[in-house]
Amino acid sequence: MKKLNYSLLVISLLISLVSCQSKTKNFLIKKWDCVQVENISLIDKNFATAQDTAVAMQTEAALKALSWTFNSNNTYQCSVGNRVTVDGTYELTDDEKTITCTSSSKNSINSYTITSISEFQLILTSTGTAVPVILHFSPN
């Protein structure tokens, strides 16, 4: 009888620990493909050259080729196709509205506002830039 009570207690604790994991993190943990990019803008549209426009288009295409995988152990990988380009760790703020990604080399720390997250979409807005870039993701 004591073994049964002990087993029930352990199962109850495990269920409560799993249910305490944040809804945001539960949605976040998967591979996400970038499907849309907003606000890739030229620095000065009045004096934009054809080369400036081409660079903006290349930047947008490169961002759309990205996939981010967030893991339950707070690690992430950023990849293009099957090639991992950056990996590291991520943290969510207590209010779960900001994610900060730190590369394993520690030479890159990027923060994003989580504009929207669900099972089917993730929208991140870059922080710390004059014109925030908005990245739309769909699950892979």
C-alpha cells in the first residue's frame, strides 16, 4: 500500500512539474521556418541606389531562408537548409514577452519581442534597432 501511495505521489509531482512549464515555452519548442519578413528598409530611401535595393532584397531572402529550432533545454540552432549556422542558448523573460538568444561563441546576443505565439505561428520583432525587423515563422 505504501508503494502505491509513493507511486501516486511521484506521478502527481511529475504531472504538476510538466504543467508548470510555460505555455509560451511549450509553443516555442520546435523547428520554425521564416516565411515572411517585414521592415527590411533602406537607410535613406531618398538616396537609394540600385545596389542598396539589391542588398535589401538579398537580406530579406537570406532571412526567409532561416529556420530556428528551440529545444526544451534552452538551446537553439539557427540553420539554412540542413546547415546549422549559429547555435547557443535562449532565455525567456519572466513575463514571456522577450526572448534573448546568445550564440555559443558569445559574440552575438539578440533580443526579440514575442509579438505572437501559438501552435501554428511565431512572430518576433527585433529590439535595439531604429527600425525593428518583424519575422514571421511557421512550424516546420
